[in-house]
Amino acid sequence: MPSEISPRKILRRAFPGIREDEAEEMVAVGKMRKYPEETILCREAARESTFYILLDGQVVVTKEMTNLEKKHMKDLEAGDFFGEMALIHNAPRAATVTTVTPVTVLEIRKEDFTKLLERSTTMSLAMVREISRRMRQNDDLAIEELRLKARELAEAYQQLAEMDYARQEFLTTIAHELRTPLTAAGGFMQFIRKGMLQGEALNSALDTVANNIQDIISLTNDILFLQEMDLILTDVQPVDMGALVTMAVEQQRGRAERHRINLQLKVAEGLPKVAGDPASLERAFVAILDNAIKFSPEGGDVRVEIGHNEPLIWVEVQDQGVGIPEEALPRIFERFFRLDEVGGHLFRGVGLGLSICRQVIEQHGGRIEVASKLGEGSTFTIYLPMKS
């Protein structure tokens, strides 16, 4: 042991009130041992009967949590002690103590420690006082830990309650969103089967049936796609974003015209490609365009522009619709979150489109941003990394 270590001084610092000769006696009944770093001195849940006084070096106290992660409790240095519970009753170790540096400890067995206290009232009082203080500190730590766990449990319960509410809302909305087009399509099909419609009225009815069936197909595809995204890895390949966005725009052009919306597209020349899954990226951009059209109930322009600024390709979708309330902006990309009414306009939907879009973009290493002003429209900007 290095000459600068004075066990008696350290013991009297650790247990104020003991005399010099009592510290000497503690050293005599104990055993001084050295351990290298990363040595486990006490293991949580083990049943042991040794009391440790740290004479030199540093140890760390950790505790296993319910998720099998180790929680750092505290660091101990020369003059600290641990393993005191072994002196009181045959309880398992409450934590694991591991050396951080090479250490020197004084180890005292329970039976020797008991005899030592029986011989000296002064030492007994000093030891009991200090160990009681340490136990109160440990109790305070345990109480704080319990408070933290209670808070985490309350938060988890709240999240579960919110998820259950969202699930119920989702199922109710799905039922409504399916029932509405099914009822409309079924009603017109009855008229058609009975021969009650002819000429232009018949063509109009068939268009209505086709549009409602397409709504059902789109909703079903969104639900299935959302499930597949969590289970299937994307098929990554070079993707021409100019062609892909153009295809998405053309796919939505007919719907835009029915809503008196003028779709405008501007594609920069020489666009680099991105690495991604074309099918899921196309679905993401269709969802953004669908959202822009849906929330432009009074028509107007929807401008789509795609460009690049190394190392990113960006796509901007700007509408002149009703906009998004400021309080709703932080939640619009959450699954099942939807706006039923904005600016006196009522909207249908189940809150899947934008959540699908964000998940797809993030899976491709990109991000999506939104800026909106109520009554003036919204601008969604998607950024994707270029193919390296």
C-alpha cells in the first residue's frame, strides 16, 4: 500500500467520533486488499457479509433497472464505505459496486465487526450514527427513485389512455369513412339496376359510383401500406424524382380539376437521383398533393416545384387553401390526427396521409417541414438526400 495512505486517518474521517486506538483496532480486525479497475466488489442481489471501507481510489455504484439497463447511482471515494446492510441483517446487496480505478479497501467481516462494536461504546455510537446517516441518504434516493418511477408510470398510463382513445376514434372514423361512400355507391347502383337513370344522368351516376369505390380503395390501401411500412424493408434503387413527382401530379390532376384547382409543376433541369423505394415515395407525394387539394375547398392554385441544393433535393407543395390552425401544426403528422373543420369548412379523413408521408420521408433519411397561415394556405417542403 502506498505510504501516503493512512488508514487510521481515513477511518476517523469516515466515522467522526472514534478514537485513534479504535481506528487502529478496526484496521487490525479488518483485511486491507487491493483490486484493479473494473473489478466488481459487491454484486446486486448477492448475499454477502462483508463491510467495505474505501481507503484509496474510486468506485461506482450502479443498479439494474426493469429494462435491464444499469442506472448510475453514485461515485464513492476514499473515506466512503459500502455494504453496511450486510452488518444489519442478511439482506441481498441492493446495488453493484465496481472499481473505476485501482483501489485499496479495508474489508471487515460481519462477525468481527459485531465483536468490535461490543467492546467499545464510543465506536458503536460513531458507527451507528454514520451508518444511520448513510441509510437516510439511501432512503432519500430510494424515495426519489420511487417518485420518478411513479411519474414515468403515470406518463405511460396517460400515453396508453391516449392511444386507446385514438384507436377508438380511428375505428369510429374508419367505419364512417367506409360507410359514406358505400352508401352512396350502393344507392346509385340500386337506381342503375332498376333502370331509373338514362343518358347523362346514368353516366354521372356511374362516375359517382366509381369515385366512391376509389375512395374506399384509397383508404384500404393507406391502412395496408401503413402496416407494411413497419414490416417490409424498402426496395432501395436510384429514383428519378422529377419523373416520380410528375407522375404523382398527373395522378392527382383529374381530382384537382373536379375541385376547380389548377395544378402547376416546375421541375429543375439536371436533377440528381435519390436512393429510395419508388412506390413508397410516390405514395408520400400523392398524400401531400391529396392534402393540398382537400384543404383547398374554394379552388385556386396548387404549385409544385422540385429543385436541388447539394446535398439535398427539395420538393415544395404550396396551396392557397384554408391553412392550418397554429395549435394544430405540431400534431398534423401524427397518426390518426385530423382536422374536421377549418374556417367554416368541414373535412373528411382518418388522419393517415401526412403521417404516411413523414414516415416514408424519414425512412429515406429526409425531413418534411410545413409553414401555414390560417386562411391563406400552406406550404410543405420535403428534403431528401441525393444518391451518393
